[in-house]
Amino acid sequence: MKRSLPLVLVLAVVLLGIAPLAAQAAVPPSAFTLKVGAYFPQEDLDDLEFDTGLNAEVSFTSYFHPNLAAELGIGYFESENDFDFEVTAIPVTLNLKGIIPIGGVELYALGGIGAYYVTFEFPGFDENDTVLGFQAGAGVNFNITPAMFVGAEAKYLWAKPDFGFPVGEVKIDGFQATANLGFRF
């Protein structure tokens, strides 16, 4: 017991020395981000020969710590094939972001859930469904100024809406890649 007392004292001194440094680590302000890019359908839509489509999103990020933030987003993506089949989706997503700031660069990984309002259309058929989905991805932001950044993001989504007879359940899983423009406030 007596031998562990010096070790405890050394640890206490080290922690007290680190505490002011941790307190000085500034939590970044909130951010608003515009994202535009492409949706690359996989699974069922790929089997039905759906093409790469438009993907766009607007998000609000709230930082809790320099290494942790929550992101709320609303987006739109679409795809179609040569047989006049079209799928469109409006996702509302909530992601948790793990962040590694390195100078003027911010590397991050994200994962979360979303509500996907999806419409599936082809001649004589137009049906929609709202379904819970999931997404995971990674990205990088480059600070242009303290208040503005540009970046890139890639994520994968999993969702399976049910459009009823004759279509049934369709996996709209796919990759989303965007170029981003953000503003901190």
C-alpha cells in the first residue's frame, strides 16, 4: 500500500498538469454544410440497372468536444434506369461524428440513423414508403478561413422500403459521395 502512494501522487500531479491544457482545447462552433454529389445504387437497384444519380444534402453540425459532434441532415437523392423506373428519396438523418483535427484539416468518421421517404415509379405505378435506414462513412474538411471550409465525404446507406404489390421490398442501399461547402458560426 505504501509503495502505491508515490505512484498515485505522480499520477495526480500529471493529471493536474494536463487539466489546463484540456480546458484550453476549444470546442469548435456549430456548422452549416451544403453537400452535392452522386448516389451510386447497389443491391436491388443495381440488379435493376439503375444509373448513378444526383445526391444533395444540407446539414447542421453541433460540436460537443473537439473530437465529437452530432450532425442533423436533410437530403435528396434519385436514380433511374433505361426502362423508365425511377426512385427518389428524401432522407432526414442523425449522425454521430468522431473527429480528428490536424491543423487546418478535420478528418472524421460518422454513423447514424435516418428516416427515408422513398418514392418508386414506373409507367402505371407510383408508390412511396417511409422507412428507417442507417448510414456510415468518412470525410475530410479543409479550413479556408476560421468560418468557412470545403471538404469531401463518402458514406454508405442501408434502407429497405416496401412498395406493396407488385414491387414489394426494395433495397435502396448505395454509396453517396459529395463535395462539401461549410460555414461555422
